[in-house]
Amino acid sequence: MGIDLSFPPGTPLRQPGPIERYMPPLEEGSVTQVLQDLVNTDDLIIDPFGASPQLVREAALMGHSVLVTANNPVTRFVIHYTALPLSRSNLQAALAKFSTALKDGSRLEPFLKDLYRTLCSRCGGVVSADYFVWDKEREEPILKGYECPHCSHAVEEPTSEVDRGLAQSHARRGLQFAMALEQISPPGDPYRRHAEAALSVYPGRAIFALITLVNKMNQMEFESRLIPAAQALLLFTFDACNALWTYPEGRLRPRRLSLSPQYVENNVWKALERAVEAWSLDGGHVQVNRWPEDGLPAPGEITIYPGSARFLSETLARVVPKWILTALPRPNQVYWTLSALWAAWLWGREEAMPIKVALRRRRYDWFWHARALRAVFSKVRLILEERSRVLTFVPEAEPGFIGATFMGMDGAGFKLQGTALRVSESQALFQWQVDPTTGDKIPEIVLESILADAVKEMLEARGEPTAFIILHAAALGRLAEERLLGTYWDGDWSNPLSVLAGKLETVLYDRDTFVRVGRTTEIERGMYWLVNPKNAKEPLSDRVEASVLQILRENEGVGREEVFNMVYETFRGFLCPDKRFVENCLQSYAVLHPDGVTWHLREEDDLVARQRDKEEIRDLLVEIGTKMGFNMSGEDEIIWNDDEGIPQFRFCIQETAKLGGALLPSEYPLTFVVPGGRAALVMAKARRDPRLAEWLKSGLRILKFRHIRRLATETTLTRENLNQRFTIDPPEHQDPQLPLL
């Protein structure tokens, strides 16, 4: 069996990069955490993909020597100037130079702003709109957003006929379109029609403005220190002004070169101004070199190889890295296609040539991706020894991506050694080792048995209904641990990933073993549980809650990230809880100190205080039940029996929201009595577990301590209205008042 890794907690990026929507969404600090736990600072690290500037920068800032390959010139540029940020003064100077360049007898800034002119609906003054919203079907802008410099009127409102006419006066296929196309694909080029299709994601007005800027840059003489700054401003603007910004959703991660029903056309000049802020990155500066001209990086340096990782091994004679660390890229038609355009506009056709093939490819399936990973890592393996290790972050993890990773790595000669998966954030981390052995192909009936055993063991380990992605990763991970996936590369299956997905689906449809819970009918969106859960552990959500409570009680004050570290250290591998649920637990038991940093256990959740509360509530339940004419029994539970000794109510008094007992078979319904502070946590668990959600809807009860105290003082309580009075303060309510009768 492999190693269960502790998932490295991080935080959202404080300062997203200039084209962050195309980069793997790694959290800030997650790479640092992994390196602290696993890698010595004197070890050379190689990143064969360079897909994440954040990963490379964090590794170098920790003092590691980092060699990264980047075949895409746009990615190389972003890596370079993320690690070695451009100065704000140089960015502002480059912007000023663009502003004062002449165009048709006018300065370039007012010329470009005038392309987006409109009239203020309040004062009638001329204003340059910030953006227009287009309707794809009508092929015209329908909304405009602006802030009037004359009267400060800020609004989004319908466009006028004049606005629509001005926008449509810039044809998509005018002279500027031809010039933009010529930059990357001259007449007779076999890629020309694909380049035309790529250019179609730009509004005609944007193409006119952007090519005007590109031409001006080529005509002007920039000081050497300003050239990267000018290129950075343009690169940001190239992305900000395509039509792949949906409305009203905003900043999404585009996957295909197709326009949304409504999309945003941004003002090119105002995007250029925003680029200054986008590229003014904070943090330490890292020395960036070029391989092989500058040799291997020193500690704390980054060296970039401007080629494919498949050829890196040929230049690394006698260099044996101990670690490969990378964020695996996922298929991204949009980024690679647009990169070919942007590289040609910024640096010329020759620079775009290595990635020009991206213009032609329109479809990427997961088995294609598995083949690509296999091709790269088969070459990477040549520079590794058996003691070398590979760590692969898989951001935006989904079943297809995880399956492609397992299939590609196994086929390249690597054995899965460690796993961690956090579902809600779609983040995975896998560790691999070189393995010269290969597995033997097994009969299909044995294959299905292995998949079924892996799924069953995972459900028993988690103790609760589990999402398909986790079961899929556990099942295919079992095959990757035993080097069985590589045996299907040269077999009868044209697409092994699809066949394996079908086998897993067959396993999950075994109604004697597994049951789908929840209402979704899509297999990948479903949650699954065991028909016979007798060997299942306590629900994972209950264990996580207990862990958070223990951490708070054992630490006078603890930081949020410390809590995550300790929880993730306890629940490793495929047991890693979602960040949101850990936060639900933290907020249920703790309050944030005025310092804004440390969390402290609530006074009422002190162990001694809660024990007093439980004893008080027990006495009150006995008092209320006796007053209602019930006979009392039970120690751990308070049972109200009728005159014939038949239980009518069973009360379980507890300080936590651990509700696993609610799902156990019982002749008599169980009512949980919990502190009011647990109510939100109860609802969070119900969102995780469809069984709990149904239990809450069924009329079975969760009562709050405060509600028992109120009922004890009520003089009109009777057996006849008891059920109605119990339901007045359900878990989802905050603090209702009891109605007066």
C-alpha cells in the first residue's frame, strides 16, 4: 500500500498573477509546506512542465535550486517576471511612453480611449466607457459601463444606437485583422485558417486597438530596461481584451475558444492601465538564469530551459536530481492557442513556432493527456535513479485528470507511492518513485474485484457516503500502486481510461454491495455508500470535529493555518477533509481573538463548563418528563417510558454535533440534545451526508440546550402539545422566541 500524504494547506493567492486564469490554481504556501516536510534544501528540483509560476517561485524562495522547462514563450515570460518582478516605476514609464506615442496626429492614449466613447446619461458629457456587454446572437453591444469624469455618474446601462454603430464600424475582418493574422500566419501557411479561428475570439474594435499598440511598440525605441515592462503591459492587455470574459459571471477559467451568449468587451487603453497594477508583484526577488548557457542554478535561483522536457535529459549529463516537483498542466486549448498568437505579436513568428501546432488542435481528451504525460515522464525517468522521487500537484483535479495522471505515470515507469486529495478545492498531490518492474495483465473479473475491494475499503475507512471522485481515485490508485495500469497501454482497448471507467461504473452498480445516495443520476456527481456498513469506522465528519475540538482544548490560542496543519496531519491521503468543513468546526467551537490571528475555545465549550451543562440538561429532562407523567430510565441516555414501560422518547445529551448514532438501526427514534452553538455544524454535516439530510427532514429531532431550558419554565406544556413544542427551535434557526399561548 502507498503512503497517505498530509495535504499541504495553503491560502488563496494574495496577489493573483497577470494571466492567472490560465495557470494551475495552487494555493499560496502549499508548495512551501510540501518542501518543508519532504525535501532537503540542498536538493536540486526539476519542474518538467513549468505550468505554475507560483510553484517555481515558492521553491526558489525557500532556497532550493530550481531547473524548470517551459516550451511556451508566454509561460517563460510569466515565470521570469513572477520570480523577478518588474518595478512599478518601469511599468509606469512604459505606459507613459505608449501614452505619448503619436497616432493620426494625436497622442495614442486619447486616440484609443476615443474608440470606446459614449455619452453620459446624466450630464451628456463625452466619456470613454470601461466596457461594453455584447449579445452574441444579436452581434451588438447591449450594455455599457462607465464612470463619468465630469459628474462622477457611475452606471451600467443599455447602449444607444450611436454606441452600437460605433462598435460595429470596426469589422472583425478589416485591415487590422489581416495585419494581426500576418504576424503569425502569412498566406500559404497551413496553419492560417486555424489562426483565423483563434482571432475570432477578439472583437473587431479590440483587434484594431491591439494591433495599433503592437505596431507602435515595434516602431518606438524603448530603453532596454523598459522593453520587458512594455511587453508585460501588452501581454496582460491581450488577455483582458479578448471576448472570453463572460457576463455576468466575470472572471472564469475559459476552456474552449467559443463565445458565451453574453460577453464583455473591455476598453483596451484602460486594460493597459490596469496592467501596471497586475504586474507590480510583491515578495522577494529571485535570480533567473537560462539553461544550458548559465549552467545549473545556485541555491535560491531559477534556471529556465526554453524547450520541451522530452529533450532536457539530453543536456543533463551526469546530473541526477533527487526530486521532480511539478504542477501537472491540464489540457487547455484556449491558453495554448492564444499563447501562439500572443508570442507572435510580441516576439515574432519564429518565437511562436514551437507551440504553433496548438492552433490546429481543437480537442483534447483525457487519454490524449495520458499519452502526453507518458511521453514526457518516459524521458524524465532517464535522468532519475530509484532513490529519486516525483511529486505531482494536480490542481483542478477531477476523475478524468486523475485517471490520466495515473495512467501516464504508470506507463512511464513510475509507481504510485503517496496520495492526498481535497475534493471541494479540487486539489490533489501524488508522490511517485521509479519502478523498474511492471505488473502482469490480469483477467477482467480479477480487475473488477480489485476495484470493488478498493472502493469498499475506502468507504469503510471514511465511514460515510463518499463522492465519486474519491472512490475513483482510490480504485485506480490501487492499480497504480501495483503497476497494473501500464499493462493496458498496448492491449486491445483503444482507450483504456474509458474502459476502466466503465468497469468502475459496473462495480458501483452492484446493488448487493453499494448504494447511491442523494438525488443526482450522474455517476460522477453521485455519492455512494455500503449496503452493509458493519465494518465502517465512525463517520469522518465526526472524527474531524473531535480533532478540532481537541486541538482547541489543548492549545490556549492557535492560528487558523496551525489548525489545518494538525487536522491534515491526522487525516491524510483520501481522508483529507474539505477546508470549508474544517472551518465550520473551528467556527462552531472557537472565537477569533481581537488580534485577528489566533482562535480561542469559547468559554462555554470548556470541558468543565460543558460537563455542568450536560448534568443540568439531564436533570431538566428528568424534571420535564416526570411532569409529563413519563417514567424515567437510562444513564447514558434519558428515556421517557409510558405507563406500560414502552419508550416514547430517547434523549442523547452531548456537547458535540456527532450524529453517527442517528443512522444506526434502532427500534425507537433517538433525539439528540446539543448546545445551540452546534446547530450550524449539524447543518454543515447534513450538506455533506444525504442520509443526515433525510434524517433531519423525517421529523426526528435535534434539540438545543437553550430550548430544554425554556421548556422547563413553560407552564402550558402537555403531552398533547409536546411534539409541537419540540419543533419550535430547529437546528437551522438561530434563536427564536417561544410563542405565548
